Amino acid sequence: MEKPTLFLVEDEEDTALLLTMIMKEEGYDVIHASDGKQAQVKIDALPPPALILLDMGLPHVHGLDLLALIRKKPSWKGVPVVVLTADGDQTNICKAIVAGASDYILKPFKREILLGRLARFGSTDPNRRTA
């Protein structure tokens, strides 16, 4: 059985490594882009993933611009996009939801809450415990 793919767009290396580890433990293959330009290239080149975790404050291209690109691309249009960012500004949260974000999670995050919220979109199981 093929693993679902998670597209992670995160510029902070430590956060990207942590999320990659967590999501691999949950059974995902993780593709990572560390800035907005890399993300644009991968969105244009790759088949749609099962799930996207998207930071907002990225170098080169803002997360809202990437979200708009994702929602305009027919094959990616229905992919759940979960914004995972430190930006708790209510206006920006509203902009992301209106632009097509499936959920909005603030950093710092708790693993159990992240997995519980992601479970709505795919194969994560919030009751699964890993060592």
C-alpha cells in the first residue's frame, strides 16, 4: 500500500524536522519546501499530495499567495491545506480561511492537538501512540 504524501511548506529548520518526524511516524511520505519559491516550483511540478501543511511567513512568497496558487490549480484544488503558523492576527486568519485554508493552527503546537485536527483530513489517528 502506498503511503499518502504530505507537502510541508516551512522555513524554520527545527520546526520542519519535527513535523517531518511526526508525520512520517503517522505514515506519510513528506515532501518539504523551505521557502515560497521552492514551494511554487514543487506545486507546478508534483502531483497533488494528500495533505498540505503551510506556514504563512515564508521567504520570497507569502503563504497566502501559495494558498491562492494551490486553489487555482485544478488538480490541487481539493487538497486539504492546513495553515500552521505563529501568525495569530484575526484578520490574517480570516484571509486564510476565505482563501481556502481547511484549518488554521497556531504555533507553538501540541502534537496531540495537531494530529487530532489533521485526522479529519486523512490517515492520522489521534489515538495512535508512538514511542
